[in-house]
Amino acid sequence: MSDSLSPAAKSTRKPGRKSARPGTLALLLNNTLATGGLIILAAIFLVALAAPILPLPNPDVTAPAKRLLPVFSDGHLLGTDHLGRDLLSRLIWGTRVSLAVGLSATVIAAFFGSLLGLVAGYAGGRTDTLIMRGIDMVMAFPYILLALAIVAVLGPGLLNALYAIALVNIPFFARNIRGITLGLSRREFVDAARLSGKSPAQILFLEILPNVLPVIVITMSTTVGWMILETAGLSFLGLGAQPPQADLGSMLGEGRKILFTAPHVSIIPGLMIFVLVMSINLFGDGVRDILDPRLRAGSLTRPVSRTAVERDARDIPGPSGKEGVLDVRQMRTEFRIESSVYKAVGGVDLHLRQGECLGIVGESGSGKSVTAMSIMGLVPTPPGRIAGGAAYLEGEDLFAASDRRICDLRGGSVAYVFQDPLSTLHPLFTVGDQLSEAITAHQPLSGAKATARAVELLSLVRIPNPDERLGAYPHELSGGMRQRVCIAMALANDARVLIADEPTTALDVTVQAQILTLMNGLRRERNAAILFITHDFGVVSSICDRVAVMYAGRIVETGTTEEVLNSPQHPYTARLIECVPVLGEPERRLDAIEGRPPVVNDLPAGCAFADRCPSVQPACRHGEIELAMSSGSRGVRCLFPLTSGASA
């Protein structure tokens, strides 16, 4: 069922509708410091490029009679130097030279360094060893001393300084690109390209290079400023630009001799170096952020450790009054991306009793995982926020609890089992270390007792040889074993509520059955409540007591598992069930649900499923449709629910 629904679920864009996701320029302008750096840098570039057409005096013509004129002198806005040369003219022309040398050195270093890194990372073996040992030899020398030595051999001059700076920065690019290429060369898409008959050069430049290119651009944007500083340093020492040619470093070097008598001669180029390098670095940081795909959600701020709660205190619903361990009331979770508000969870009610298993079912993107993560404040902020409602854990409002209290409850009273254990478990720590950490975070146990408790937990989840497994790393275990370890960590502190987010999706049928049997047995033994998120109605039928079906961030049908599976009332639920293969009915047609789910930042009026519903009526497209409860646990959000035995 999951495969047949994924294309519809993964689509978030209507035909002809422009995406509300901000573009690259919008993301850059959202970063105030990067925008400021860009504006300053653009102004400096424009002035430097326009130097030949600006009404400036010749920067190399001396006028001893006008030497050391102060700032704002008549005809000389920034004054003159010790030879009577106009400082404004020399500053603009010198900035032009410094920019040209810095950019040229960066391009040369990036080209040769990236090429060496690509070849070394992809070829491996002796080629990698030979190239990287040569790089190590270059890096063994302090880079500024190596640059000085190169210029001393080649002779003073701006061009030789450019070569020296580019050469000493090649190892920086080579090591960065080599590390990334090394990881990419082992990826499946490279293996597929190799099997398709592509040559090593084609694989390197057509498959790997496009993936490495953003890193090269980011590295260049953050090193241009350093290249300009190095150029200025060599010129300051007299090894770069030679008289009468000016660059910022040589101007600073000439002004140091008269710093106390005419400080403006050295302060002005020094300030220009500071402003230029600072603007480049700020802009480079902005470029780095917008090229990071993880930050393209519209915010450049690092997410905080807990979801922000922004709800009206006058509109906080109280507990439902039903006896239970977890009670969620009208919970709304939104994502703010630029001017758009994505209503991922649009008013969800859940009630979970002790020892009960409640399954949440729906297509990908229906809001299941966001609902579960919102309960304990795991939705990243920015861009997510709790916009309304409440979640009560045995009567305690979790959204009003302090951060310290939430930290105590996470992993203690409420445990979470994520879908992918390989990304959840830390790759550099053993299973025993991670289990012991989960235990000691909530229980004052010694190291020996924590280890003994870890062995007990591994035995509880049916892992053979638990003593030996404590020393194993996650990559040394199979998928089923890793998932069992995650379940053991969730059970480490006798949690009252266990939230399992599709814990069996990536497992084969045999291991999936073992995990389900294990979780079902453990919740009965420990009387723990389970909130189980899944796509699979087969899993629901085997472990869940009740089921809630979600669509477009809202629950559209709820009831006992037997009621929902045998007599679905909402057309969406019926269509989901029809996608499930039935043993012994090979001729049964499995049809995907036609159409696509609505985008949650532009939900239609009325029923969100109306555009895909085969039995839609005009009344379905108007007004608010409430979840009508026919009994204590049975409810449907539909004006024309299906009758018993009817099909969608």
C-alpha cells in the first residue's frame, strides 16, 4: 500500500501553482548579516570596476608640494601620501588590484586543489596515498613561511605573490574535496554508473563533480577574504606589488613609517582591508547557508531543543475527562516558511489509555509523524511551532511544562522509537554505551549496575548473546537487531507511553513480525500505552486496539480496529483498505487513490478529500466538517459516510 500511495503523498504542489518555498535570493536576503556583506561587497566591486572611467587623478603621479595633505583637503577627499599622491585614487585602484589577485588565487587554488582531491578520493589506493602524502608535505610547512619562501625564490612581484598564495592554499581545497569524494565514490549511484559502462573520467566529472560543486563554491566564498589578506601581507612586507603600483597591502606598508605624523595614510587602507574582508566573509557565510539543503526550509536559524508554543492562553482546552495516560486536545502544529503557513496538524484529538495501542494511519505527508513529535516538543523550531491545543500526560499539560521538566519526561515517562535506527543510533559509540547513557540519564545507577541493566534490556528484546552485543557498534548489527536496540532504549526507564514511528517499515516480513510480537508482548507485560504510526493496515490489525485515520493534518475517522477495518465509514479509509493485498485473492485489483493530497498551506474549504472522493457532493465543498462521534470511540469526519458493507 505504501508504494502505491507514495507518489500522491509526496507531491506538495498543485498543477500550475507556484511553489511558496523561497528561492535562493530570498533565503540570502533573509540573512541580515549576509545581505549587509553583499551590499557592501557589491558597492566596492562596482567602484573598483569603474576606476578607469571615474574622474580620478593618476594614482602614480607624485606631487611633493602636496605631500601629506589631511583628509577632506581641497581636491583630495582622503588626503595625500608622503609623495603627494591622491589617496582616494590609490585606494580605488589598489582595491581593484587586491580583488583581482585574491579572486585569481582563489580560482587557481580551487581548480588544482579540487582536481587533486577528486582524483585522490575516487582512485584510492596508491594514487590516493601518493597525492595525499605530497599534500601533507606541503601542509607540514607554515603556509605564510612557505609563501615567503616561494616569493623569495621567484622574486618579488605581484604575479609571483599570486602564484605563492594559490600554491599554499591548494592543500586546503584538496583535503576537503578528497574527503567528500571518498564518501561519494562508495555510493550506489556511482556503482550504477560504473556498471553502465561509463569511463572513470565520465564518472568523476559527470556523476561526482556535480555533487561536490556546492562544497567547492562554499569553500571559495569563505577563502577569498583570506587570500586577500595573504596578498596584503606579502605586499606589506615588500614582496607583492612593487612601486609605483599600489595595492592595499603596499599602501599599508608605506603608511606605517609615518603612522604618528600622518595616521590617515595607513588607517585608510587598513580600514578598507577590514571592510572588504569582513563583507566577503559575511557574504560567504550566507552562501554556505543557502547552499546547504537542510537549511532551505526558509529559516537560517538553528532549531532549538524544544518546539515553540504560541497559543492563546484563553483558548487552551482542558482534559477530555476520560481516564487515560495521554490526552491530546485540539492540537495544531504549523510551519512558517517565509509568508506561508503550513498547517501540518490542524486540530487533532487523541486519547490513549494505559496498556492500549492506538494506531495512526494515513498517506505520507498526512501529519502522522508531526503529530507524534509535537507531543514531546520534537518538531524543529524554526520553522515549526505549536499553534494551539494541549497535550496532557496524566493530567499534566506538556505544552506548559518547563524545559527541564520536558527533558526529564523524554526517555523517562514518554519514549520514542524512530523509523530508521541506523540514523538514530550514534555510529561512534557502542550499543552498551548508548544503552547505559539512556539509563543513567534518568536513574542514579553506577556504571556496573547500568551495564547489568543494559544486558537485561537486550535480553528482554530477544537479542542473543547480550553480553557480547554490548561491545558492538550499530553498523555491526542487522536492521532488525538495531531496531530491537532502539526498543530496548525506549524501555530502559519503564516509560508509560511508547511512541513508535513506523518502526517496521524498513524491515523484512519475518523481522517485522518478530518486532510486532515483541512490542505487543512488552506492552502487555508492562502495561505501557503505545502510539503506533504506520502505513500498513496489516500491522494495525495485528497490534492496535484502536485506529485513527489522518488526512491533510486532521483525523477523518477513528474507532476500534475491528470497526474501522470491517466497516469503514469515510471514503478515504475505504480506499486505503482497498490498497491492501488480501491473501488468497490474487485477482483482486489494487488501485492507487486518484489525485493528490492538498497542500497544507492552501487547504480547500469543506472536506479536504473532496477532490479525490468518488462520492463527493456539492455540500462537501462548503463550511467546516466536524468529526461526528457516533459512540465513545467511533467517529467520522464526513457528511455522507459509507453505510455498513458499502465500498468506496
